[in-house]
Amino acid sequence: MNGEPDLARIARALAEPARADMVLAVLDGQQHPIGELAGAAGVAPATATDHVRELADAGIVAIEPRGRQRLVALSGADVARAIEALTEIAPAKPVRGLAGAERNIALRTARTCYDHPAGALGVALTARLVEDGIVDELEPGTIGNLVRTEHPTLDYLGVTTLPAGRRPVVRSCLDWTERRPHVAGALGRAVLDALLEDKWVTRRRDTRALRVTPSGAERLGELLGDWKPAET
Amino acid sequence: MNGEPDLARIARALAEPARADMVLAVLDGQQHPIGELAGAAGVAPATATDHVRELADAGIVAIEPRGRQRLVALSGADVARAIEALTEIAPAKPVRGLAGAERNIALRTARTCYDHPAGALGVALTARLVEDGIVDELEPGTIGNLVRTEHPTLDYLGVTTLPAGRRPVVRSCLDWTERRPHVAGALGRAVLDALLEDKWVTRRRDTRALRVTPSGAERLGELLGDWKPAET
DNA sequence: TCAACCCTTTGGTCGAGACCGAAAGGTGCG
DNA sequence: CGCACCTTTCGGTCTCGACCAAAGGGTTGA
């Protein structure tokens, strides 16, 4: 790289509350049409168009035309990592109203963090992976690297293949609700994929919160001991 | 934590170019008086006062009154980590003028990154630590944890004690010029302290770039093989 | 081909905040 | 004590950009 990084450029893109809401919405790693992001941010479609352009110019999101709509997604895992790091030092937004409180509980219980599970569920799963010796623990509260690729717990979860590539297999991601790290990287993605595949959890519309299905709750309780999803 | 993180709040503080310059200036982990930051950002003292207050309100910097001046420093290692993550996805600022090019070379050669060495020097030192088996390598390009606390290389560098505490001893920090990780955490700090203590390198005024002393260059060349600091 | 739908463009309003000069407030030094 | 120095406060200007309504363009499905 030449020259100093243009910190202000990237920060300006995130500085507008409406754009920040949009970024948090695409932090689930999914593609979202612009109209939906407009709703999430509480602005008119015309305004959303401007905002998405700004985010795309800054390299934060990528746009893919699909028919008469344009799908917006986070442009990469490095962006997700940077946003996560920022949320770690960001103050908490005060909870507004009953709907806000419910949304908050749902997010704390189980949600996606880009492409891996987070919240109480993500942390509990991570603790189990460490306990089983699948992932080692460098120091208390610090995730290490993958130790075993075969283990009954992985079979139980339905994680069969770990795609190899440039991407680290195990990465630690600090959970902003639990204040403890959860597993990200290729393993984190594989776990989330398995949970979704077998319908232990399902995605909710318009939010990163995950719904734990009854059968999923049962099987997760089996695996994680006393872990139980909160109501709603 | 309650509620969603207020991403926009923290981003807004960094969105102003003058404030971003100030943050990059205090990224060396040192304390800087406000007047100096005003110079670094190219604004009047009155403006700098406003900016520093904004950064302090956002929790990015801490202010400590000292006599007739007020010293500004980064408020913590977590903030440094977030800023680093942002610089990884930030576009490069175009280099302006001869002075800019020289500053650029100096920064690429050797600089501080919060409290540890970075740039070509930081990466070369890290490679040596990995080669000596002091720090292990999880996957190519990913730093692991501390393996040995005693080694001739550590003696040669003058690193005697590694302060234990809540802080991770070894942390990986992606270098934005070299695109490879260098050692951060307590070990990174200990190495920088040793280099400064024995005058292998000295701090420059008003910049994070480090000056490698002649004797330092000689001893570093001994340790790192063909490593040599660039001119200026 | 037409209508419905999603998005963008245009043009205009409006508020936020970045900036500075001048003057005032503290602090240290002689 | 008084001057020099660093910083803050105040008042004012001015630019930037967030926002929307209305109109236009492109796509899909009937």
C-alpha cells in the first residue's frame, strides 16, 4: 500500500446513522434489496439510493443487479472484521420501547455475525468446541486453532467438511453481548450452515436474530447442557 | 451490553479528516499536547480543542491535564485494535509532494503501531521470532502464541521480562504497508521498549516513524540477515 | 402492450458542524 | 507580580450533505 490509510474516508461512510443501520443489516452476510434497507434505516427509497452508493464507493458493500432490484451485500470478511472491531468500542444505543427490548433479547440469544453464529448460542457452542478439544484455548478467553477435524460433536452438529482455502479455519470474534469470544472463520461458517441446513435454527426476516426451532432447542440442550433460548 | 452498538457515534468521531489525523498521531501510544495535534491536523488551536473534546466524548482518547497543557492519548488497546482494523479496509490516501513521499518511506521502513514496532522492521522481527520458535505460526501468515520465554534472540534484543496480566502476550496485527502480520500484545510492547531502551531506534518528533540509529542498524542487520533501513 | 413494481434522478430545503479570530482563563517561570 | 504560553470560550460565516417529493427509466409478468 502507498500512502497513509484514509481513515476519514471509511469512517465518513459509517458516520451517518441511516448508513450505520444499513451496514448492521447487511452484517448477516446475506444480500438485501435496497428497498428493504430503506425500511431498516427508516428513510425514503431516494435517500437509500444515495446511501448505498456512498457505501459502495467506500468499498464497504457490493451491489449486484437482480432483475428490477439491486441486491446489496457486505463486500468481504475483512469489512465484517473491521465493523466488529468498531462495535467493540462503540457505546450501546439506548433501548427504545417494548419492540426494541424484544429485539434486543432475540439478538442476545442467538444471531448471526456475518456468516457464523453469535450471541449466547455462539458463545455456548464455542465453549463446547473448546471443551471437546476440537479447538484449543491459548489463554483463558482466547480461541486458538483447530486441533481435531473429527469428533462426535462435529458429527452431531452435522459439520462434515471444512473448506480449506486462504481463509483461516478458526478465527476468534469478540461477542459484543457476551463479552467473550466466539468461533468465526471457516469453522464458524460451517457450523452456522449446518444449523440452518438441519433446521435447528432459521433466519428471521429483517434482522440478524436467529429463531431456534423446537427440535433445534431440544438437540442443542442435549449438546450444551442447560442452554435454553430465551422467550420470543 | 444492552442495546445495539451505536456504530454511527464512534464513526462520526473519526469521520472528520482533521480528527482522523489526530487519531493517527496518537496511535503511537504516546501522549501529545493539543497544540501539537492542531499542527498535525493543520487546524487552529481553537478547532483542535473542539475536535479533542469530540474524540474524548466518543471514548477514543483520554485527556490528562499537565501544567498548562493537556495531554491527549489513545484511551486503550481495544481502540488501537479497532483503528487498525479500519485502516485495513481504508483506501490509501494519495501521496502529496516530496515531503509526503519521504514521510511515506520512513513510515514503511519502521514505525510504531500503538506500542509495538511495525512496518518492514516489525514484520522482519516477527519473522525472526517465528523462525526461532519463540512464537509459533498457526497457518502461513497467522501468528500463534508464545512458545518459549527464553532464547538467545530475546537476550540479544534485550527482552528480559514479559509482564503477565490480562493482556494477551502475543497478538497478531496486520501491517497495512507489508500486508503481513507483525507481533503485537505484551511481547510486541516489550520488543519496542527494548529497542528504544538500547537506542537501536529512536522516536521522531511529530510522526510515528522511527529512526534506526547506526549502531541499531548494525545490530539489526546481524540479527535479521539482509535487513537494512531505507534512506532518510 | 400495458400496468405494476423497484429504483434512480432531479431539484430544492434545511440543519449540523467545521473553521477561525479575538478575547478570556489558567498555569509556570523569571 | 507580571509576562509568556497553552488552551478554551464566544460569535460568526460558510460549506456540506441528509432528506424527500415528483418525475423518469428499466424490468417483470400478464
